[in-house]
Amino acid sequence: MPRRLDQRHPAPAPIRHRRCTPMEQQVIDLPLPPAVKESPQPVPPHGAPPAMTPIPRPIPPSANHQKSTLTPPAQPRPTRAPLWLALHFPHLPLEVVTRGAPVTGPFAVIEGQGTQCCVLSRNRAAAATGVKPGQHLSAAQSLAPLLNTAMRQEAAEAAALERLAAWAYQFSSRVAIVAPNGLLLEISGSLRLFKGLENLVCALQRDLTNLGYRTRRSIAPTPLGAWLLARSGDRRPALKLDDLRRQLGALPLQMLELPADTLSALRELGLLRVRDCLRLPRDGLNRRLGTAVLDYLDRALGRKPDLRPPFEAREGFTNRLALPAEVHTTEGLHFALHRLLLELVGVLRARDGVIQQFTLKLHHLKRPPTELTLGLLVPGRDLVHLQQLVDNRLERLELPAPVLELSLEANGIMPFRGERHDFFVHTTGDQLNAGQLIDRLRTRLGEQAVRMLSPVADHRPEHAWRSAGSTVINTSHPGVRPLWLLEKPQLLPGADRWQLQAGPERVESGWWDGQDLARDYFVAERKGARLWLFRELRGSLRWFLHGVFG
């Protein structure tokens, strides 16, 4: 319906004013942007209701977003920076020959044939006379007339390096071999176990010295950088890449394991040290010598990854140790045997294992080896105990011929279960447990001189045991059994006067071998004595005494 022009607008409803909440007041008092402040408000026409500024209301918190309970996002755990320990064995050709016994006179390892025979490595006594590596054998013998020599054994060196890698796993979870005379250990994860870098390095160096090895070592964030520093003899640890760059820069170019023609080309450019290569433009160096030099330096400085395949140890343990000279008495074998056992214990710790039996072989010239098999009542890896067993066994041995070489084998490596100690009884380190005592008695008196009771899977007490010298322990406990068992059950009159403490335990067995029995066993007590009684279930139902608890 058309509206009349003179019709007036209805009067607006009265405005009800209220106080602003504190939150609303804060929102209203916020300063407006300059563009909003300068914009003029439109003037309402005459007679129109005044414009009202809407009051912004605060956004209510959601149900999943409580106020003042914001949880910061989880920060990713920082990745552990790698740290590599390099071990260089410069005297490995000499040590694989002389570790079996101390050599006091001049001694050298040679390689080559005829007039090309040269000295590869020599001991300190030979070095004192002027013998040097690379010297012709004739020149060395003129300087040291009493010089003893041995040919290089490359296969023995490779085997020794593999055994050292397996042994080194007790200090690191990642070990790599650098042929022909080096190891790399990633030790960043072992620092907490050894309570610091210094303790780890000291323990490693002490054990290597006891094994008869001399090393050059160094530490760096990259495996190649640590190896180069170790070969150069720089023992200062380069814990950061900046330190590594500075220490590598001081090395002569001859320390880099690059082809001979590449090193010759670098010398022709007037470069003497690694820092000289690092100062050259990369593009120019790449054009002149190719990418091999840049890739090598980038891996050493940590600019490119340097992947090293970890060493995989073989199952079991086998070690051979040559003696520098013939040994005619067992007393002369203790030094070499100690090093063999020390290496065995290190490998067991690296694998977290124990052994229950190992075999020692004494190799002779033109005779079969003398074989000694030693067993442990309880599997273990205690060096002192193993050494004592070997010493006791050698005391009763007469050598049929001189010994030239020793070998040690332990194939049945079992997982280490830990040791349980009494909480209230404090024992000293020189006290033996029952297993160690029995082991030492056997090796000193003989296997048949010490016997033990071995359980047999039979319910009949007369047939549930046997005398044996086996090292296998049966830890099953079928029930309460007395300490002393009578050879034959004795008739027990007046058993009703005994006070029964436990039972009955029914035993019915033996139908297959004609020695069938049916009994009820009880534990009885009278006047402080505890006995093991049984009552027959067939026939006269008589009572018998079969065992005494104490």
C-alpha cells in the first residue's frame, strides 16, 4: 500500500545505556589506525536517529583452547654431532711378530727378495743402532751385526686388524677399518658411558698398550680428518670444524692419500701445504686437477659426507699369536697367554657375552698341536679367573716339543646375564664364588678328581641324581628336598609321634623299568630335627625315613 508523504517515521525506541566490561573497555581504548582516525563520521540527516558505534565483543575461548594454558610446540631434539677417533698402527708388521714375548735385542721386519730386501719396521733396540725403515738389509746388518729379522706377514696383519676392530666395539658402537693399518671409531655416543673424552681415550690407550700395540691417535668431527691427523702424529683433538680446518691446513701435501701424479701436479703449482690448496679458487683447481682433489678435501673438512661401512665381526673368537723364538718351558708361555686372554675378554665385553668353554692350542714344529680344553662351571669372562685356570693347567703339563705359536678358540659365546650379589653380605674382590673354586680345583687336580651331583629328570629320589663332572648346571627345583639322602630308606617305627610340617607330596613312577613305587612324602620335625619321611601307598602302609634336612 503506498505510503502518504506526510506520514511521519515512528519514534525510535529509547536507548538504554550500560557500563562496559573491562575487556570491552580495553578494546574500545585501543588506538585506531591513522586511516580510521582521519575519516570523518557521516552526519545523520535531520530527524534521523543518531548513529551508534557498535561495541566489539571479545572472542570467547573455545572448549579446546583454555586461556593461559598454551603449550609451546615440542622442540626437536638436537642431533648429536659425530666425533671420530682414528687409530693408526704404524708398527703393525713388527707387532704381529713380536707380541708373543719381549724382544730385547735388535729386531726388524723385512720385505722384498734378494738385493731388493728392505727394512719395513724395526724395534727400538735396532733404531738405536741406526737402522731405519726403507734401508737395504745389507746396510742394516752392517749397522747392527746382531740384527734378527723376520719376513712380513700381510695375512697376519689383516687378521690382527680385524680382531682389533672386533675388540674395539667395547668403546664404540661403530667401528670401521682403514686398510692396511688403521681403525676409525665413532665415539660421540660413548662419551657419557665413559664419563668424558679423557677417560675414554685413557682406557683405550691403556688396553692397547697391554695388548702390545703402539698407536698414533687423533680426534676430529670427520673420519678422514681424524685419520689424516693421526697419521701425521698430531694428537690435539679437533672438536670443531674450524679447529679441524686449521690443523689440516698445516699438514704437508704428502700426508694426503692422493695419487702420485696428483701430488706431483700440486707441487708443480708451488703448493706445499693443505692450506695452500684451500686458498686457491675451486673452479681453477677443478679445471686443472679434476674433481678428485676437491672431493677429497671436502670429505676431510666435513663439506661432503664420508660414509664408512661398519666392520662386521665374525661369530666366535679365534686368535693366533706367533712367538719370536722357540719356547721350551710352560713358564715362557704366560706372557703370550695373558695377551690372548686379554683380547678375548675385550671381545666378550664388546659383544656383551660370556663363555663356558675355550680351547688353547700349543703349536709345535712337525708335530700335532697340544690341545687343552678348559671349562667353566658358570659362564663368565673374568680375566683373573681365566688366567688362573690356564696357569693351573699348565703347571701339570709337560711340553712334548718346543712351542712356536699359540692359538685360542672360543666358539660358544652366550649372552651376559649379569651377576647377582647378596644385599647384606659384602665380599671383597679376592673372594671366590663356588663356581670359580670348583673350576680352579679341576684345573689343578684334574677333571676326574672333582665330581658333582647332577640332577636327572626322574621323580623317584633314588634315581633323580648322578655323579658327573659336567660343567652344565641344572637350576630346576622340583620341590623341597633334604640335604642328605639315605642310600636305602630305613623303616621308621613310631612315626605317629612326629609332627608333620609339610606334605603330602605324592610320587608314583617307575612302571616302565620294573621299579614301580607309590609314596606320600612328608617333612616331619621332632626335637629340632627335620626329616624327610614317606608312607607306602601299597601293601603295609609303613613309614620310612629317606632323608635328613639338618
